[in-house]
Amino acid sequence: MEVLEAIGKRRSIRFYKSWKNVEDWKIQVILQAARYASCQGNCNSTEAIVIDKATYPKKKWNEIVGCVSAFNELHLQTAPKLVVWLTNLDGWYKDLVKSFAVLFPLRAISAAQGWTYKLLTETTYPRLMSFPKDKTEDLFRIEAGQAMAQSMLAATELGLGTCLIATGRNPEAWPKVLGLPENVVPLWAMTVGYPLEDPDQRPRKRFDRLFHSNEYGKPLKEDKETRTMLKDVGMILDPNPISEREEELKNICRSLGLTEEMPDMPKNKIKELYKKDSPYYDELPKDLLKEMVKKGV
């Protein structure tokens, strides 16, 4: 699978085949993809705990479930593996010189860029060590985001589904449940498993609402030929009929003994999404609006 196709196929999966375990080697591939993500100063501060539900103590698992938001509990319970992503602040405050300095003999950096070992140790390092913890944590969160993104694309290529989940129900208890030292900050948990569902690609805001040309507020126009090319390689996908997705969800929920009801939003709010001034104009499935018109809504 090419990377552009993997981007197109990646989904946030919330229903897993709970009876099908994920092979250890596939978890290793996911973690290696994260390890080789871009990171500032060669810090490699992103770490992870891999939790196998089959061998993890039941009492501790229940403590994890008690930390996540209620709407995340279902896919947490059906996924066989959970990867908890962390950032280690020691990568900055203790290991930075060593991790950065290894770039010198490897010729990853050049004197033409102004780098010398003396500059690193006597000027750059003291300045970076003056950063407050919250600023360093913000920088490391960006690094971790890159690692997580690569891990999810690797999982997609391996036929696996993933979903990032937060611990909004009890965030204060989360580090204690995991037994983390003070220098290690928990970021996101990520469910991993074989998908039980096959959802469509989520709609995104229009290209020209997100990207700007030369200055903020001057929309960068989407190139139609590029969009067509990305459809051809599988990065941008046309949606299937809404009725097919509803039937899939109902079948899954029925098999799990769950409610088959579909959440919705006011019909006038749905119509607003199709207006030309909407950020989702021309990005949503056409059959949803057609069905409303047919029903006279």
C-alpha cells in the first residue's frame, strides 16, 4: 500500500473484532513507525505502554476504563490492544546534548548551517534548558503527534484499525493508574484491533477554508486536477450511500446487543451544511440531502 492510499484508508475505528487478537509483530511495526518519526534535536521523547487485555490484570484494566470518557468505553472494551502514548521530559532536560550531538559524526548537520559542538553545549543547550516545563511539554506534544500519526498509517497498511481516546472522565488519576514517574506525561491512549466496521472517509472542511496564499485570510484555491489524481490513488474517496452505513451500524449493534438507534441533529442544521457559505459545501454525501428533499423535510 502506498502512503497516499494509507492516508485515504485510515479511519478512527470504534467497533473491533474482540475475538481476534493482534499479532505481536504488527504491534512492533506500529511502534517502529512511531520511533522513526521526525523529532526535534533527535530527542526521541515519545514513548508508549502496550497493554494486552488478555494478560493485563483485571483490576487495573477497570481502573483504566474508569478514566476514559464514557463514549470511548465501548471501543476500549472491544479492542484487544491498547497503546498508551507518553512523552518523557527527560528527553529534553537530561538527554538533549547526547541525542543531538550524535548528529555531528553522522553528518546529519553541517557547519554551513552554523553548527559547532561548542555552540550546542555552551549556547544552545543553556538556552533550551531555560524553557519552562509547560513550553517543553507543548513542543514534545507536537513530536508525539507525528509519531502517533505514523503509527496509525502503519496500522492501516497492516489491516488494523486504531482510534485515539482521551481520559476526560478522570484525567488526574490517569498517571497514577499507569504508575508513571513525574517526568513522564501521558498524552493519548490508542485502541488497536481488527475492524468490525468499515466506515466511509470522514468529511473535512473545504480546502480553501483551511489553507491560505501568502497571507492569512487569502484562500488558497484547491486544484481540481490534483484532487482528481488523489481520488485515483485512493487518498480522497467518494462516500457510499448513507443507507449502507446505517445498515452496517445496526447490524453491528444488533450482534452486540446494543441499541440500534441512530443519533441525529436538527434537519435545518443539516441543510445549513449544504449551503455555499458552509465550510463543508461540496464535501458531504449528496444522498443525505436528496433523501431529506424526497421526504419533504
